[in-house]
Amino acid sequence: MNLPITIPSPSGYRGRFAPSPSGPLHFGSLIAALGSFLQAKSQQGKWLVRIDDIDPPREQAGAASLILSSLEAFGLHWDESVVYQSQRHHQYDEVLTWLKQQGAIYPCDCTRKQIMAKGGVYDGTCKSKTYVSSPHALRLNNKHPVPHFYDQLRGNITIAHEFAAEDFIIHRKDGLYAYQLAVVVDDIEQGITEVVRGADLIEPTVRQLTLYQLFNAPTPSYIYLPLASQKVGFKLSKQNHAPALNNQQPLLELVKALQFFNLMVPKEFIALAHTNYSAPSKLKNDINDLLNWAIGQWSLDTLPKDKEIVV
Ligand code: GLU
């Protein structure tokens, strides 16, 4: 069996925003959406949106369409059709079959409790098993761990060996695909050349690079944006009850997000952000003007390098 992943030929910059629909967009996710959008557009590239809906227990009904309507309200218009991971299971199934054929994965029925009792890092207990009867996860036999990578913003990043070298999960015990597998398969097939996302995803990057290596696919470059936090160690997230973005005040939220990126938003836009608009078309034009201004200003040199910023 050949590798069932199509590697497209290069066609210029392609970036993406890939939210999990666990709730509506909040300021933290606006940072990832806007940062990836501005980076793509400043390179005259394409900006794609993918809904990472492979984990139903963590999802909220209707969140995907709320996210898409917020992006539209904020003038963040995507190129090409939105891809939904929930519609790509056949693809992940084929890749799983290929991995099995390569002998690259093995079944593991260890419980979280057993792994925690051994220090929390999986030690390869089941490596030699080819069959287990009970519900089990499938783990990658991680023969060639990738210990570091280059972040365009922060330079070389080295990840703890035990994390990079762990035989991580590809297919979960509950039957769901692991994020690591789906994200790599999709980023490859969508021809993503650069991944711009929040700094909470720095660590898993090395696992994703291990998969790129296994698939012999070209790797994207990476930019990790600072996380917006409500206090140190508490990034804005659904779990931390971050409020949904106010779609009625897109200019105000956009101005705040641009200032988060250290951009000196001109006074005129700040004044407009506090205006009550009666004409939706005027609001749309002003959003476009602000975004076009930001695309012109966008530069990695002035972006904050912190891993988190309290807002
Ligand atoms: N879907 C992931 C999330 O919302 C992000 C995926 C990615 O950008 O790689 O946390």
C-alpha cells in the first residue's frame, strides 16, 4: 500500500486557522485567527479555515457556525472552502491502515492511572504487543523522535527528550483520532506552508514533525503567537470561562488584538472603534481599512516574543 496522503505541489504561501469548535470565538482565539490571517496576507498568501471537529465530547453544538460568523463579522474572510475534520474520517482510517502495515503503531491498554503511577510519561510497556483484547489506544512506535524545531519568532526550540520521544497516541481508546495525526494529515493535504498558532502548541510540534518525517512530507515553518491570558498561567479559553467576542463591536476587538501585537493603531481607528454604526456597509469598509492598514504594518520584528501576555 502506498502512503494514502496526497502531497500537493508547492503553490505559494498557504496558512490556516484551525479552531476546535468547543465554544464561540473569544479574544484568545481572535489572536490566533488574526495573527495567522495577517501573516498570510502580508505574504500575499492564502488563508484557509479548517474546523478541527474530531473530538465530539469537547465540542459544543453550533460552535462551528458561531466561529465562522464571528470571523466574517471581523472581516477575516477565508480563501477556499472550509474543511471539517469530521468529514475526513475515511482519510484518517486509510492512514491508520498504512501505519499498521508499516508496523509503526502498536496497541496499548495501559490506563492513565498506570501511566501516572510510573511518572506520567509513557514508557513503552506495550511496545512488543501486537494484539490486546480489551479497548485500547494505538501508539506510534517513535523510533526517530524530533527533539527541536525552529520558531520564526523565537528561534530554536528544544523540547524535553521524554516528551519528544514518547510513543504518543495516534488513535484513542475511545475510538477517536488523536489531534496529532489529524492535524498533520490535513496540513499536508491542504498544502500548508506555515503554521501560525498559539504558544500552547509549541510542545506537540515535535510530535507532529515526527509524523511529517514518517510520511516523508515537506514540513511547514512555524510561528508561535503569545497567548492572551487573564492571569499568569491561565490562558483565555473556554475552560477558563473566557467571554465570547462581541460581534457587535468588531472594530473595538480588532483594535485591542492589534495592540496586543504591538501595532500602533492610528487614533482615527481608535475613535471609530467607539462609534455606534448605523450603516453596516460603512462598518465593513472601516474594518477592511483597518485590516489593510494592519497587513501593511505586520512584521515579525515587532511582534511580542512572550509566551503569554495578561490582557
Ligand atoms: N484545533 C486546535 C485548537 O483549537 C489547534 C490546531 C492547530 O492550530 O494546530 O487548539
